[in-house]
Amino acid sequence: MNGTAITLRRTTDVEAVRELILRIHVEVRGEFGLMDRPFYLRDRFNERLTAYSSRPGWEAVIAYHGEEPIGYVFAVPLGGDTAWWSAEQIPLPDEYTSEDGTRTLALNEILVRRPWRGSHGRGTARALHEELLSQRQERRVTLLVNPALANGRLKAVYEFWGYKQVGSQQPFDDSPVFATMMRDPLSQ
């Protein structure tokens, strides 16, 4: 990295950023040794990206170092017909999981390439996260994290950002069992 500033660009046009999201997904997931697992394969991830981005309110923020894409985050509001809560291992109360498209933002994915991660990354993931949330109108934000990944360090980062675990779920047959995390209110 040199002194070039990191810029963050918002988009609601998945086709404008699909290939760079897929490239970063393969690169980063490959570094973590996950690309041999069906759930993380490029085509499976692309199917999920298509499904997420087809819903009203989908938005991404892409981080660039100069013109080089270095990370992304994307999210979509949970609509009334969401299946987000249906895989919870211990069902949560209906009043907690009732959605209308304006209550809860689901943070689907956040990834940053190696040179811009960790202490040397100077907060790229956090900057992406906060930029995404800065213009959202939902009241709370939820995400899924594999608590075993990086020996729990990734989950600890989300806790530091104000998230709390509210449950556990396995949304796909071949996915890990994720910790369901919630940050309420959305802006902290």
C-alpha cells in the first residue's frame, strides 16, 4: 500500500460490481481455505448474490485504493416474506422476527482483501460497514458469522462494533452453523 487514499463508492447496480465482488470473494475465501467447500464455490456465491440483489433496497459499498477494488459490503432489508429467521435453531419470538422491509437490514457479506485487513488495513472493513449504515433508514442490522472462523476473532470484531448474538442458524444444508448477530439500534 502507498499513501493513496481509500475511497468508498455506493451502488445499487449489482451488474456494475458483480465481477469484482466475485473476484474478491474467491481471493479472500481462498486464503481462508474455503473454496473447496460447496457453500463457498463461486457459482453458489453468485446465486446468493443474485438472490440478495433482486430484493428491494439492496445496496453495496465498494472500497477502492486508487482504482483498485479492495473490499465490499452489501446488504438488503428483510421483507415481510423473509426466510432469514426460519433457520434459527431455537425460534425467536414472533415480535422479534416480524419484518416489513423497513425494520431490519441484513448485512449479507463484508470482505476485505489481505493487504487492507487487520491492523495494517487501518479500518477498511469498519469504514465499509459504517458507510453502508450511514444512509440506511432501517432501525437495526443483523448478520450471520461463523463463530469458529479465525478462532472466534471475526465474531469478536462484530461484538466490538456493537453486535450481540441472538441465536444460531444453519440457513443452507451445506453452510456452517452461524451465530445470528444483531445491532440495535442501527446507528451506535
